[in-house]
Amino acid sequence: MNRRSIMKLPLALAAPLIFPRTANAALVPPAFLNSVVALGFRGPGVVDGAPVASIWHTIGTGFFYGKLTSKNESDFAKRKYAPFLVTAKHVVDGFEKTKLQMSAIGNMKVRINPVDEKTPGGEFDLNVDLAVKGFANWKANPNGKDVSVIPVDLNGLRDRKYESAFFTSDENSANREKLRQLGASAGDGVFVLGFPMDLAGLQKNYVVVRQGAIARISELLDSASDNLLLDAFVFPGNSGGPVILRPEIVSIQGTKVNNKAYLIGLVNASVNYTDTATSIQTGRPRILFEENSGLANVSPTDYIDDTIATFPVAEE
């Protein structure tokens, strides 16, 4: 089905620079880190115990994702992508609630690192500076999944010398079917990228990388669950951040080996353990205890593509 284009971008001309296909010693490709951005706003805060009038507050993590629009193009450098900013829907909803209480913060800001490592990060008004004209609002997943996306102009960022790398839907992303082909299973290593507990850095983004493992995935692959489960600690601020399948060089006999890093989803929420203290006298609950179990729900990339499919992205 042919649909009107949101934006035709010659981004793929720089694709070999965005995601080099040559071998790299890093388990997390540097471009993956550059694709991650902090979502938040400026407001009053505290630095080194002293109150300040304005400081960056991170409310969630987002990342740039390019949906392939050119068909049957074997030359990677000639492929075209429609770029989007992706996060968890509850991050967007949470910001709107905060905005009602603190109207002075304005629109959601996106903090992006410059290409020059010595320059402070830039804070961009999502609706004014980054959104594509005519598409200045987040769109939630049509099936109620915890995913929201918005088209963004990455050419503008590149012109201003800011990072514009993105995960690609064809080369760097693994949906449910791809995970089946890779033989992904419980115990496979993962990396969680993001900014937990407002730990994004004062002047620019410094992505926090945490290791974990897939705790349960068969339920997702059997279409019996909406999410896959990680054995990894996540906290407020991690929501919406990308989860990367760890590349390995060895595997046990009879199983597949995966030697490439893939985006497999985005952080939804931690799975918390709760316990209730009950009064001996009345038998009624008095206190509810809640703590992080070390498990986390992750929305698969299928839900990103489902959401993007509701936009008029050109298919060539």
C-alpha cells in the first residue's frame, strides 16, 4: 500500500557512518549509545545540596529509530528511512500530568549530545525544534501497548552538528519473528540503555549501560504474552530506553550463536514485589511494602512498527 510520505530523507547516504558494518571490539556499538536521548524539562532543583533555579530533570529515556521506506535495495548506503523518536507511552502521559502542575516548563524537551564531545548537550523543544511539520504530536500504539512515537527531523540535527544516529528497522532491530530465527532464549545476555534515577549528567547525556539477561521469552514468542521479561534492575528514568541483545562468540552444542547486537525492545516497567503488614488486633492491612524485584517488562520492537504503521510513511 502506497501512502503519502512524512519526510523523504537522504539519511542512508550517511548510513555506513551511522552504523559501520566493520568489526568493532565494543559489545555495544557506539552509534547505539548516540541514538539514545534524555527526555525531560528544566525546572528548580538541588545541586550539591544547594537549591538552584534551573536544572535539567530527566523523566524518561527515548531513542531514534529509522523505519525502512525503500524496498528491495541491496545497497545499504542507498536505503532510505523515516526517522522517529520512540519512548514508552506512560512517559508521555507522565509528562503531561507534570505539565499541568508546572505549566512554566512548557513542552517536553529532548537533550541531545553534540558531535563535538567538548560541547554541552543541546536541549530541543520536541514540538517546535524536532517534530516534522504537521506531525507535532505523539501517537500511541493503536493496540494499547506501552509505546509512543513521533516523527522527527534528523537532517536538522545533523546540520546543527548534533548526533543523529538511529537504530534501523532492518539491520539493527529484531522483532518477534527475528528473535525466533536467532534462537533467542532465556539466559541470553542483554544491555539496558538509559538514564535511571535522573542520572543523565548535568551538561550532556551520559548513557548508563546495565547488563542483564532474558528471564523469560518463550511466552512472548508463543504469542501468549505482550512482553518479554528481563532479569535486570530498572528504575524511574529507564522507561522507554532501548534493550539490546548481547552478541556472543560461543554457544552450547546444538544451539545458534548470535554475534551481532540487536535492538529487541524498550523498557516498560520494573516488576515490583509487594507484601502487606496486617494488624494483629483488627486483621486489617496496615502497611504495604513494595520493592524492586530485579525483573523488568520489555515491549518488543513489533509494537514500535505497529505504531509507525499508523503514520503515512512512504513505501517505495
